[in-house]
Amino acid sequence: MKETKYIFVTGGVTSSLGKGIISASLGKLLQARGYKVTNQKLDPYINIDPGTLNPYEHGECYVTVDGHEADLDLGHYERFLNVETSRVNNITTGRIYQNVINKERRGEFLGRTVQVIPHITDEIKRNIKQLGNTGNYDFVITEIGGTVGDIESLPYIESVRQLRWELGKNCLCIHLTYVPYVSAAKELKTKPTQHSVKLLQEEGVQPDVLVLRTEHPITPEARQKVALFCNVAPEAVIESIDVPSIYEVPVRMQAEGLDKIVLEKMDMSTDPVADMKDWEAFLNKMSNATQTVTIGLVGKYVSLPDAYISIIESLKHAAAYNERKLDLRLILSDNIKPENIEDTLAGLDGVVIAPGFGNRGIEGKITAIQYARENNIPCFGICMGMQCMVIEYARNVLGFSDANTTEIDSNTRHNVVDLMEEQKDVFNLGGSMRLGSYLCELQENWLAYKIYGKKIIKERHRHRFEFNNDYKDQFEKAGLQCSGVNPETGLVEIIEVPSRKWFLGVQFHPEYSSTVLKPHPLFVDFIKTSIK
Ligand code: GLN
């Protein structure tokens, strides 16, 4: 068996430089050379996983097929590489410590003092190598969250230092920094990069490659200076200039020679070059589109679009494949009232009703759904969005004016969305969330089946509440069809109103599995109908 190569991506100067995109882009380029690649993210926070984090703080919580609530960077990895990730691809300090402490309680340290070095670092290294040890990958690209110099990231950098010794040529470090432009001096400033590399060196790690994020082209002088001060060859100083779309980054990195320098440094052949034809075809579709499609995304986290990043990216993929530019309007559901709904949704070709938890903004979502249904505007409800579609139909078509989900009103007489009996006990224990991939059987005749073109599908979930099957017959008689059902449990996964142009809600999250080269069929069809 070939040995797995490990690449680490650290960040300096500031956060939000796009380590995830650079890591995913490098992964894509190596994959396009025929290698098997996986990307991993190490998050230095103490939470066990981001499932409990406020989307305002960390953006969307992504869900892997094996039901892990993960950092949103895993979404980028899947969208770029078109390869599924799992819980091993995202590790937090919380999980590292939890494993070490559990081991200590089991007496597995045989009376020794348990310390950050070697016990925590050993556990970090074990989690990194776990992916390589599967024998499935030529490259494991591990992104270290946070910024070099943070106290929290020290054990991770120390683990990288140790692995460099253990792995030799099979290990490489890329450091991503920021080069600000000081307009008063009309100059690019490399000092923050020098300092950040110095910090990394103090922690024992010499980067092999530097990627410089910048808003202006890096001059040859600046490149020379960085190379000289940071002990890096000038050709290993890579410019990463702002581009209009994250999907342009892989081809930019290819033009800058990032994959080539990585292979050279690891003593690997640089022929043949990465075949990015399919990717470029997607980019061309995206940039050649002249007409737009205007979509409203109704949700409660609109001031931070990262909270809906997978939905937004899925809409972008679908728009590109329909040869349209996406004009996305983020609409705060809290502000929607029957009095302003007409103005709020004016000019939209289609509406997406976002997922969510809790009370805030629910009535606004329901008002938007009613307007879309009555005016035959294509409407796509996701998770809580689908539940709101069910509530709206119950109130305004079935005539149950107090219909609700018991998440919002536990006393409603019409609990059209509720916890299932068997969940109620588990709910008290706190572990009731349905997470990860589940089967769904599509009922022939209806739209969902036509879109997927097959009977059995698998989609990822993240929710507690369910469509209440006690009302299924009443809904179906009144024109709302349950067109997708879990074949094992009978839980309703898709609803639609066939008398409308496109009025469909899904209990699962299709946005987690839309990728650049394989856009999700529901999004593609939703956009296609919206532009008609
Ligand atoms: N809050 C709803 C539930 O728990 C929907 C969750 C979601 O939209 N992800 O069922």
C-alpha cells in the first residue's frame, strides 16, 4: 500500500482568510490529478461539536451522512471534492479531551500523570492519522482552525511539529496569511506575515508553502521579501487574490502553481497536470449567464448569510446549471406581516423557506408561504420550512386556525407537526434529534419522483419534530400530498401541493449534498420552474 501524505493548513494574522476554501481548492486540484483526497478540520474550541453553537457565532451547522453535526467547512470540502465526509473529518478540542479523560477514568494510563504533551497531542495525532489509516486516501489535508498564536491552537501546532518528524517527506505545512494594502502609503505590507511565520517557527514549525491573501497583486519585491524573511523559496510564495466567486479559487491556485509546488516538495511527480475541464465548464456557465433568477430566502438569520451557506451555495449551483445569475434576497421572517407581504415578495421568481429552531420568525414564514401558495409563486420549504408549509395548509385550507407544531405551541388542538410517541421518552433524555442520512421512498405520480427519477433516495436530516401522520388522510384529501415517506418508519419526508406550479417541502436537508459537479436535483428543478 502507498503511504498517505499529510498536508497541514494553518492560518496567521487574522481569521476569516478562507483556510477552508484554500484547503478544499488544493484537495480539488490533487483529486483532479487522479489522487484520492480527503479534507479534515480541527476546531480548537471546547464544545464537543458545533451542534449547540449559535449560527450567529459559527454560521451553519453542517451534517455528515453519518449524522455528525460539523463545522461548515466540511460543506466546502464536499461541494469541492464531491466526496462524502464523516465525523472523523471534524474534530474539536472538546472531543479530544473527552476521549483522553474517558481513557483516564478507565485506568488506561496505568497510574501515569496525564498531560497535554504527550497525551493530548497523541490523541490529536491519532485522530489525524485515523483517516490515512483507512488506506482510502493518498492525501489527508488537515486544516487547523483559529489563528497561529492563539493559546487554544498550541496543542494542534505541537502535534503538527511532532508529525513532521515522524512523517518526514510525507508531511507538508502550508501557512495562509494576510497581506494588507496601506492606501496612504500605497504599499502592500508583509510585516504581519513575517510576524505570523515567526510565531509559527517559535512553536517549532517551519512552513513549506505560504499562501498570501491579498486584495492587490503581490509585487515581485513583496514576494522576495516574504521568501527571504520566512525561509521559504520564492516559488513557494503563492498569491491568493480576491476573486468574485469561491469556485474560481481552485483554478487560480492552479495558475499560481500551488498543487505543483506541493507535489515537488513531497518528491512526487508533477505530471500530468490537474484536469479541471468539468470545473471550468461550471465556471463558464456561471460567468456566461446574462439573465438573472431572483430568489427570496426567508429566514431568521439573514444578517449572517453563513448561517444558510449550504442553501445559498446550492442555489448558486442550480442557477449556474440553468444558465442564470442568482439574485438572492435574504428576507428577515420576523418582519413579515400580512400587510407588507406583497411588497416583501414583489419581483421574486421563487421563495425558499429556511430551516430553523424555536419561535422567532415562524409566523412570518407562514405568511410568506400562504402568499406564495395563493399566488402560485414557486415555494421550497426546508425542514422547519416544510413544517411551516404543513401548518399553513392546516390553518388556511383545512380550517384548523390554531394548527401548529408542538415545538411552538405545546397546547395546540391541531398538532400537525409533533414529536412521535416513541421519541417522547428519548426527548426527556435529550438525545432526540434525528441526524444523518435516512431512506425515503418516493410515491410515483408526484413531482418529487419526477425530479429524482427514482423510487428510493437517501437524504440527511437534522430535526426533532415530524409531520403528524394522524392528519395524513385529511391533508391528502385536501390536496397536499405526502410524496416521500421513510419506508422503515412511515415518517413523512416530502410534501407537495400538485395544483401549484412548484410547492414542495422536505423534512431533510438537500442543501448538504449539492456539489459543484453534482448539483442537487430539487434545487435545479426549483430554479428551472422559477424562471419559466
Ligand atoms: N425545529 C424543527 C425540528 O426540530 C426543524 C429543525 C430544522 O429546521 N433543522 O424539527
